[in-house]
Amino acid sequence: MFKLSVCLIAALAISAVYADNINKDAQIVRESNDAPDAEGNYAYAYETSNGIAAQEAGNGAGVSGAVRYVSDDGTPISLTYTADENGYHPVGDHLPTPPPIPEAIIRALEYIQSHPQQ
């Protein structure tokens, strides 16, 4: 999971840096890195002069973190996530959401639940 998270963060940072020549002169303005201890706990964080920032903390049981950057069209992107035994769980306003369930389907599901097969 750690490797997946690091690869995801690296891919986001690299794509953001190469997406626009404005980012070529970006400098790291803040950086911290707590290497894994004996129990596997680790943490890192960084921020660049062009507004890219990331942080993550975790252990063998899971991770949590956040990423922030500005997309090519100027939209601020903010993503928080956790990853654990149940998978990867991203949260962000830019992520797609499913459409609402139609009322007829809701009624059908309620009917099925109240009339179990015999």
C-alpha cells in the first residue's frame, strides 16, 4: 500500500509539473520525511512554490493523506484519501458522483426487502 500511495503522489506531482512550463521553476518550500520506524509508522509532507502540496502518514494497517494542486484549467484540486484493508477511498469535490437512484427503483428495492423469497 505504501508503494501504491507513493506512486500515486509521485504521478500527480510529476504530471502537474510537466503539464505547464510555469511549473518548471517551482521550488520546494516545505518538506518533512519521517522514515518508517520499527512498527512501520511513517509520514511525509511537502509543498512547492507553485501550490502543489501533499502529505501522508501510515503504517502496515493503512494510510491517510491529502494532495493539493491547481489543474491545467485553473481549477483548485484538493483530494484527501485513506487506504486500508477495505481499499482506496478518495474524497474530493472534483471526483464524479453517481446520479440519484430513481424513485421507482427505490420502491422496488423496498418491496423486495419487505417480501423475502419463500
